[in-house]
Amino acid sequence: MARYTYNGEGERTFPSLGITVKKGESFDGPDGLRARGLSLASSAPKTAPAVPTAPKEAVKEITKEAKSEDKPSASPDITAGA
């Protein structure tokens, strides 16, 4: 949802939203709404979309797996077998 401000003359009815607004009034509406005299409200706070977080147990399991994958499978000694 986005916040819009109506700056047109007179009243404006938005039947799909079930509202009537006057000049200077703000309201919430669907993203991408377009109409004469309508603009995005500049006072609307811009927030990032919510990002789900993994439970702590899952993070611990991932960390354990990553540590086991970090171990080399062969000896790092380049003189071995020479």
C-alpha cells in the first residue's frame, strides 16, 4: 500500500476504494494508483521490506556445517609425497 495526497479541485470519489477526498487530504491506496490531481504523499515513511530471520537453532546448524566444510580434505603441505 502507498500513501497518496489529493491536490485536485473539489472533491474526488474513488469508488474502488470506497472513499471521497477533498483537496489536501491523504489516504492509503494500492501501489500504482493514478488519477488527475493525485500524488504520492511525501510524508510517508519509506521502509524496506521485512526480511524473515532464521531461528537461532538453524543458524547454529548452518555454522556447524560451514565449519566442517571449511576444513581441507587434503594436507596443505605441498612437499608431501614428493
